[in-house]
Amino acid sequence: MAWNKHWMVAGAAAAVLAMGGLASARQEREAPGVSLAGDVVAAASAFETYTRGAGSISPAVFTNGDGVARALVAGSAYKAEQLETGMIAYGAIAALQEPAFIDGVREAARQTSREALVERLLASPESVVEIEGVGLAAARAQMALQGRGAPLAVAGKAVKQSAYDIQRETWSKGAVADTAGRLARVKQLSATVFAPGQEDAGRLIQAATGAGGGFAEGGRAFTPVTVRSAALAALAVLDAAGDADVARLAPVLSEKKASFCMKIAKLNLYQCLAVAGPHYEDVFCLGQHAMIDTAQCVNDAAGAGLASPAVAPPSPPPRPAGFLIPVASVGPTTIAQAPQ
């Protein structure tokens, strides 16, 4: 089954539904809940898939040149722009689990109008901090992102250390065959947009919504990226983050510092591989520039230098069935519309 084009988060049990051609535009508008565009969710899946896969790379695989080559593929297989968008979208899915924030968005729309609130968030994503409950939503986004970046950094440091450890083994000092071709393949992987499959949906939702409650609200969770995650979540609640809205979501789906960080990580990887000779040098490039540098981008985006929000021990998330997503239980979904 192909990846669904349109994701719907509905009511208190919120499901992700394949709308596509199965529902009219009127049915989509009237369906309860909130939606995220397919491309945005695909980016979130790319982020989850990469950080999970690269974070599982173990020094134990470095027993020969083929093991190094396979690990290098897993560690470099992401498109910087998609991973940046995916990081923000991943945080937004986590933010959508905060009932106080969802209620706050609806109340803000009642006080002004849905249209006015949407335009304000698109023009200035930072204005989301004025919405009640946003600190809790940003804390959820922060914890979700730290949960992806921290393990990747740990794995990267272990891989980098192994670049020194394996130098005792003869094979590691052998020259990598076709270094130009190897670099070209890494660049091709880095330019390829990730297209998730059906099985990726359950993993994404389970990972992004897995943290439990008990968040302590406060400004320490606010970073340019977590603020954009909250703004994207708010726009989803306002039915302004669907497939038809992707073009105008650009200011929300990108953040200058995070974008630069991701691109520099890739550039450093290319430069490292361009001068690497023996296999152990490829391992160093993988550990430092594909994994540690990328993890640093994620951790910085999540405010790793800030105090982490206090959380209670997470409760086990329900097992996803198809595209079902556990979300916060909230009140009535009606949002006041602007006078016609």
C-alpha cells in the first residue's frame, strides 16, 4: 500500500486517514480533527527513519571494507532540506499531543478569527508564543527532538572512536576502492528525497507521540525550531497545514540556523571523504561528520544547552493500528469563523 497523501488527526483518538480521491473537498473540510500535508509528514518520517537507522550503527560492523561501506550509506542517507523540515514536523506531531495548547489555539481563534490567526502565524511563526499552553507544546517538541538527537550523538562518538581502534587491524589500512565513485554515491544519497512506505507510519507516530505527560511549562523549551514546531501544530489545528497549504508554509518549515547547520554537516562529510584514503578514515568521516555533526544540529535545534523540561516517566504508547495516532483529549473542536 502506498504512503497516504493526506494525514488527518481526529478527535481524542485521532486517526491518520487516506483522504486522497476517496473524499471530496467538502468532506475533508467537515471531517473532525486536524491534518498535516503528506509531504510534511513524509519529511517527519525521513527524520525519524534516518535518526533511528544511523543511531543504530555499531562499531561491531567494522570488520571489513564492505561493513564500512554499508554503514556509510546508512549514516549519510538524508537530504539536508528534507531533514530540516522533518525535524520541525516531528516536533509538531509531538506538540499536537498537548491538550492545553490545542484548547489555547481554539480560544485564540475565537478571540480574533481563524483567518487572522492563520495569517499571523504564517507571517510570524514566533507569534505562537502568545497562545495559551504553548510552553507545554514546545516542551513536548523539545523532548521529542532530544530523544532523536542524543542517541545519534552517542552512536556517532562510538563510531568515531572505532576509527582509531580498528587501525590495529590490517584490513582497515587498505585503500578504499573507487573513492571518487564512493563520494558520488554519498552525494546522490544526499540529494534523494525520502519516500516513506506504509510500514514507516506506525514507527513515526509511535516515536513522535511516545513521551508521557508531566511537562513543566517554561521558556526554556523555546528555540527557533521548537517554536516553529508549535506554530505548525497550531496551523494544523486551524486546518491550515494540509496539502493545499504547503507552499505558504515555507516560513514555518525552515529555520535559518538549522538549515545552515545541516548543509555544513553535509559539506564537511563530502570534504572529509574527498581526502580519505584507507577504510579507517571513512569510519572517522562517518562518525564525525555524518553522525556527530548531524546530531549536533538536532540537539542545538532542541536547545540541548538549555535545561530539559521536567517530565514524568513516559507511559507505554498504544500499539499503532494502521494509521491511528494517539493524541490529546480536547474539548469541542468548533472554531469561530470570521464574519462573512
